[in-house]
Amino acid sequence: MTAPSLKAALAAAAEQWAARPEAVQPVRIEAAFAAPIGGPASSPLSLEGVLQWLVLDAAASAAGYPGPFEACAAEPVDAAAEVPLPLARAVEADVAVWMVSDAEPVGAPARGAVRWVRKRADIEAVSRGATKVVINTGATKSLNMAIPATLWVGARWHALADPDRLRALLRRAGALGSQRAGGLGHVVGWRVLPGDRPDAWRLRPDGTPARRLPVAIRDDARALGAEAAVVRASAPMWLPTGRVLCALPRQGV
Amino acid sequence: MIKLKSSEIAYQFARVLRAAMQAGRPAMGSRWDRASGELSGCLPALASAAPTSAVFFASVCQRFGIDPASADGGRPVVVWDDGSPVPFFSVLARLPWLQLRAVIRQSPATFAAYATTFCKREDEAALLGPEIFEPFDTEEAPAAPFDLAGFTPPDRLSSVIVLESPLAHGADVSGSNVVGFRREARFDPLTGRSVDLPFVSGNSIRGLWRDLLAYDLCALTGVAPAELDREVGNAIFAGGAIDAGATMGAVDVGVRRAVRDLSPAWALLGGVVHNELMEGRLLVSDAVLVCRESAWLVAPALGYQGDARDLAASLPPADACTVIRQATRKNHADIPQRDGGSTQMIFHTEALETGCRLAHYVGLRALAGVPSVVRSALRRAIDLSAQAGCLGAKNAAGFGLVRWGAYGGGSAVDALPSADEYLAHVAARRDDLRAWLTGALRPGAAQAADAPPPSTGGKRGKSKAAPAATQEAA
């Protein structure tokens, strides 16, 4: 039996992971951390990317690919539009966004930290045919890198979501942020609780954006007390295409 | 005891330290020129190892050959308060030890410089007054204890590692000839306070498992490390590197699939090989000291079901779990030295005590679990590390002997099969693995026709990529 295409696999994944309309409700998503999260304090801690990767990876595997990069390289998809998540969607300034905020610190204020990461080449393993192995430059350079990190005690996101499917997905999210494969961003636990404000995913109590909100003109951003910039409105945030004018949440903790 | 501000504690300690160092200066000779740096380096580690301020002060004085009871012309070291001498032990008795230790860690260089700086007596009040230490008053009010009730842990496996000898894992910054143990600020939700928690980084454990799997693969395929293709050798031992001249902005699906199929260990750990950056499946957490301050975190690994506060009360504090081990390097007595000089080096290593435990977690990144052979590779890595029985630094000198507990718990999809499946895979693909390791085979080379066209011309190494790709296509 041949594997389905990635698009077909994503369509099948929607049956398992897309938000069921009857189940959508305001929720508070909270995480407790045991280690600093890789990334500077100014970097917003977004939940979309984590969830999207998990679903996309599962679909890639169902389609016979070893991972999301291979799958998307072979069959490009619009990840923001085609990867189903247990979150509701809204349209802001004609742009679809997931109804989930950026994180806010809970438990104690977040603060900056540094994690040093070291790497050394195994000299014998790179010595074939060489009279010298250079360890201060090139591929075998020894590294002692300072990774900026942020010490979060806990984080909270607000969303309109299908809580049961969200909980099932979050169980597979063991760490967040950069260098998570090496200890940073270790998540102690998740909990999904009923939310109090239906629009908490969109605006903070002070009326400023709680996430990147597409706007038609910069004045719309100023009306929210926010700066504006042309950025991605949905994960993957690193993608250079699909950028739109957005009102930005206040960054830094 | 009256609660003192950190600045007051710092000032009082700095005064008594200065008094001792200045009293011992005449006997130090040329060592005085390096005393500030040496003092700055040893203060945190000696503070970590000492149970009381008296023991700490005695160890600092001993290091510099100072007898605080008689260093001041046969009299005890004193500080002067309003013209009256106050002996050093009276000053130290007023200072809460745990708070003093935390203050020292804030800026050991400040204390070292204060103790050794030259200052005329008439200028002391202006230059060495208590206002210098006002920046030490940076304590945050404790946050409300963070209630962890209702949090569901992600799916992961856990283990407890027991130390059978002191464990060394170097601090990010060490001074002089004392290597401190690595610590990181973590928040203790039970107390609402930030603590410096000793830990072994997840990255170092990843590196250990990567090395073990790489050496194992070499042994299983009969390829000596010195026979490895340099790029592949760097990849399997150190994760590889993106070379100058790489064709960026393109993904060679054939190579990526082929390498992952060929080497389950590679699929597990990921890295860069053949200019393809591939992510692995393994999440390795830091191994955290089982202590009072980490009780809330280590409870699942210990299988503790009760209130984490009760567990915390039964565990030692983190600061009571380290030792300082001294080592020396001396010239051999029977080997004449060039220039007739004598070279002796004394160095100290702060280590976690024998008998301490570390709690460790690993996770596998995939919604529905990773292939069985990849999990089997993880089991192989764990088995190899358990056989080696070592962790951390200075294993050759007796540090870091450990008993590695089995990894359990987690979701059914993450269950680790035996290593036999991985070993059977390696045996079945032995010839291809040998060819890959020695550079005779580039996995996925049959898909070269689908590879992105080589870039021609341009700057910064793109011209290097062109001939390499041309050779491959030919």
C-alpha cells in the first residue's frame, strides 16, 4: 500500500487534531519549567510552532517521510493554513490567525540567563590523512558558546481551543525553545484550564495586543497602543514569506 | 539573630578578610602579586564546601598560609570598630552563614580586590566604606510558591543516577586553580525562591551517548576511528558542521532519508552530514541533583507520590552535597628538570559527593512515537553508558563513577525495546555502514539527479560547491 501524499496525510490529521467546533472554549494553558528556555528575553514564547511541528511531523511520517523538512521539501505546503491544530481561527485584517496569545510569565517574573554549550571534535575521528587537525577554525573548531536563555518559572497562554485535543498534543511537548534537545526549556508539566475572557487570546487586560495581530494600517496598531511591523502572523515564524503588517505585543519580560 | 542586609554582611566579611590578608601579606612574598586573582577564584568553591563561616574562613586562611589566631604580630586578626578591636571570630559569628555564602557568590572578585588593594589609612574611610557593597542588596522578595497541582507531565522516561565516586562537571566560570561545580539559577516553587542548583547538562549527556554510539558503531563495523572519513567522523562523534561552500536553501530529501535509514543512531541524535542539517528525535534533560531545592522536580524520577514538601524536608540542601578534592602535580623526583626548577601545581575540584543522586529525564520527539529501531538505538546508548559507568569530567582521575538506573515510565509509544533490534540492523547493513563511515559511499547518491543544481560563480565558497557537485553527478 503506497503512503498517502502529505496533503492527504494532513487532511487525515485534521480528523484527529483539528478543533471540534462544539468543543471550542476559552482556555488558559499553563506550563511549569525546570530549566531556562533558550532564546533572549525579548523573544515571544509562542505555542503555535510547537503544536504545528508535532502534527506536521506525524503527517510527514504517515506520508512516508523521515521528518517535516523532508516532507515539505518534497511537497511544499502552506503550514499556517494546512496543518490542523486544536485551536480556533480568527480573521484579522483579512489574515487568518490562530486564536492563541503569546506567553506571559507566571509564578515569578522571568529573567535573563546564559547557558554555555561546548563542542569539541574527536581528534582521532577526523585525523585520517591529516598531519594536523585544526581545532580553532573550520569544521573541527572547538566551541564554547553562550546561549542566551530566559528563566521562566511558568508561562501562560490564552486561547480558544478544544481542550481535550490540546491536552493530548501537549503531552508530547517535553521542552520549548532553542537548545531544547540538550536540556533547556524542560517542561515539568502542562495544564489546560477554563479561561475567563473570550478575547484574552487577542488583547491583554491593558488593551494591548497579546499576540501579533494583522492590521490594515499602522494607525490601527497605534490605536491598540502597539508598534507595527511586517512579520509573520502565524507559525512558522521564521519563514521569510507570507509576512504582513502586524500590531506587535510588548516584548521583553 | 538580627536580620542583616546583604550589603552589611558583605561589608563585615570584607573587612575581616582584608584584615587577615593584610596581616598575612609580609609572609607571602611574591605570591602577594597574584593573591587577588587566587582569592577571587577560590572563594566560591571554598564557600560551597564549608558547613560554617568559621570553617570557611579557616580554609581561606589556610590556603594562604595565614593563622588568623596569630597573624597580626602574634595577636588574632581584628577589625576596628570605633577604635575598639573586634576579633575575627566575633565578626563571623554575627554573619548568617547561608546568606554570607550567597553574598560571596555574587561577586568574589569584589571581596578579593577589597582584601588586597593598597590604600592609605587616611583614605580607608572614603575608599573602603560600606557604600561599596550597596549593590549587593539585590534580593528579590520571594515570589508566591507556585502551585504545581494539576500539571500533567509530558511523556518522558526517567532514571536515577547514583554517584559511586565524586562527580566533577565544571562551572561556567572558574577562577584561579579551583574548578567549581556547575550550577544554574532555578526557581524552587515550594519556597518561592531562586536557588543555584547543581546539575549535569543535558548537552553533555547527549555528547556522552553520541560518543558511545559512535565508538560502538566503529567496533561493530570493524572501522577504526582513525580510518573514518573526516566529515562522517566529525558528524558521528561531534554532530558535524556546516562547511563553507554548502549549497544553502535546498534540502536533499534522498540523502536525508538514506542517512537516517542507514544509521538509527543518526536518526536518534541528528546533526550535520553531507551539508544536510537534520534534527534528531531525542530530548535529553539536565541531570539534576536530588536535594531539598529540587524535590519538586525529582519526585517523579524517584517514584515519590506524596507531597513534595515532605520529600524536600527529607533531602539534604544542595550546598551540603559538594566536596573539594585537592590534587597535585609534581615533577618526578628521579627526573632532572631543565633549568633546575621545581614545578608543582596544586589544583582543586569541587565535586558532588559520593552517594548523591541525580534525577534524569529523556523524551522522544514524535507524536506517535519514533521507529522501534531508533528507540532500540537509544537503549543501546543507555546500555553502553551503564556499562561504562562514568559521567562528567576527570573520569581518568577517579571522578564520576556512577550507577546508572534503568529508564522507565513514559508513554507506551516511547517504551524502549532491547538493543538487539539496533544491533541486528547494524549487522544487516554492515557493508553499507562501513562504506559510509570510510567515505566510499554517500547515502542517497543514487538520487543525485534530483539534487539541487550546483551554484556557479558567486562569492564565499560557492565555487567550491560547484566542483564537488559536478564530481558527484559524474
